[in-house]
Amino acid sequence: MFLRSFSFGLMGFFLLNPSAFSVATASAAKQEATPAYAQALRSRVEQYYSLMQLARFEEAEALVAPASRDNFRRMPKNPFLDCEIGGIRFEPKDSTAPEKA
């Protein structure tokens, strides 16, 4: 029942607010225009911080580059409520196969 009323409410929001639909469409188009390697990196970073937030450090360590694992083990692990990826820059810029992020 809740799901049905929520979906009708959401549908009503998009029907009554066409700009909301254009924002949702623009967001989907932007995601499709994002290269696969950028989407994969964003997903991996989100997974890492989700595991850190849940204090699942051993699982998060598996996502850390092998050369950085000693530093990861020594760093203080403080709790946090939320995180947001502000942006990702790749080097060389506009490369189809960047070497650094």
C-alpha cells in the first residue's frame, strides 16, 4: 500500500512539475555520457566509504591499493555520518585510458 501511494505521489510530482522530470532525465543522460571507467571508480569509492562508515575495515582494506595498505592499517579509523564525492579528475585529462585519478 505504501509503495503504491509513494509511486503515485512520485508520478504526480513528475506530472505536475515538468522541470523535475527534465532534471531526472538530464541526470540519466549525464550518467550515460560518463565513461565506464569513471562510473566504475565512483562506484568503488562509494563502496569503500560505505564500508568505512559501517566500521567494516577488513572489507574496506580489500579496496585499497596494495601499495597503500600499510598506511591504511596505521591510520586512525574515526566514525563519520556521511560523505560525498565532489568530483573525480583523471590524468591525463580527457584520456580514454587515464593513468591516475
